Amino acid sequence: MNKDQVKGRAEEAKGKVKEVTGKILNDDEMELKGNVEKKVAKVKAGFGDLKDDI
């Protein structure tokens, strides 16, 4: 596992927490930001997976 994978997975979890917190608090902006952070982190983790495969 490389640093891109680890960082991507950690950021993905952080985005998910923010998204769920936004849902609980009925804060659409926080929910949207969390969802975007989660998606960006998923791409970063995917890049790390690809890098690891090569």
C-alpha cells in the first residue's frame, strides 16, 4: 500500500463523516461538501491503486 492509497482512503472516510453529519444536521452545504470530498478522495485512492499495480 502506498501513501496515495492511504491518504485517499483516509480522506474518503473524512468526507463520508462530513456527509453523514450534514444529513443528520439537515445542512445541505455540509452534506454536499462531504460528498465531493469523498468522490475526490476515491479518485486519489484509485490513482494509488493504479500506481501500486504498475
